[in-house]
Amino acid sequence: MAYALTEKVLVDNIMPRNGALRVARDAALVVAGIAILALAAHIKVPMFPVPMTMTTFAVLTLGAAYGPRLGLITILGYMGVGALGFDVFAGSSAELSGLTYMMGSTGGYLVGYVLATLALGTFARAGWDRSMGRMAVAMLVGNVVLYVPGLIWLGQLYGWDQPILAWGLTPFLLGDALKLALAALAVPAVWRLIGRD
């Protein structure tokens, strides 16, 4: 089934955008999205070889649920809160936060979050979030879009002679596969629950 880029995304079906309430709805969704992203960054699930956080799951799922415009505003808001020094990132702390943290080894991945949010939002606007197979493909593309700037940044920061893939990719593949499967099941299931429009 072919979809146009004007398909509704999940939040449009759950909370329609009506006149004067549109700004209030969008503001509430942005604040809720930032809170979800911050919370997901601090959820650590024990896993081999490294603990899994839920940040990428939240980034990609919010991108799909919110669409490209609202998703971009939300992820940029999240970055802004982090830049101000609030502890909203997975590895940030009282000693390492704000722009100092953002310019460190995770800086490229933060750029990847923005690009992946846009990618998932665009896929959702095309209706890909309504089927498990298409949502899985969209999540896979989102993960690639997220990792590319992250790995490039690591290579530039530490040198291409270092084991960049072993540091910044392979330890996370199992966790990302699980999160991809979870989102591919969850988002279409919510569409079935609320009904398609």
C-alpha cells in the first residue's frame, strides 16, 4: 500500500490539532517528549557486553509518534536542556554536563538523534509506522542514520587508527536489535488500538 507524506502520525490521531488548542497541545507534547527522553536516558537494562539504555528507543519512537516537525522541535528542546547543563543524557553527571559533555565522545550520536528523529518522523508521515515490517525497516534506517555521525565523530576525535567500531557500534548491536523489535511491535499495535484514520 502506498502512502502520501501527508498521513497523520500517532499524536494527530490521539490528540487532534484544533485551532486555538493546537499551540497548547504541541507545547504539552514537547515538554512530555523531553521528559520521556531524559527518563529513557537514565534507564539502564543489564545486558552483555554493555548495559542498554532506552534513549535510542525513545528518540526513534518519539520521532515516529510525533512526525518530523514536532519531533524535531522536541529533540532540539532536549538538546537545549542538555546544553544548559541539566542531567538529561545517559552519561552526563555533575562533573561532565552541558556543552562539555555534548562535545565529547557522544557528540556525534547527539547529532544522529536529531537526524534519526527526522527520518522516523518522515517515515511515519508516509504511513510506515502502521505495519510491523515497514516500522522495522524505518527503525533500522533510523539506527543507521544515528550511528553514522556518531562513528564519524569518534574517528575524528580519537583517530581512525583506533578501534572505532568496537567502541561505538558492536557493543550496542544486540540492545538496538531488541529495541528495534520492540518499537516495530509497539507502534503498529497502538495504531490498531486507536484505529486508523
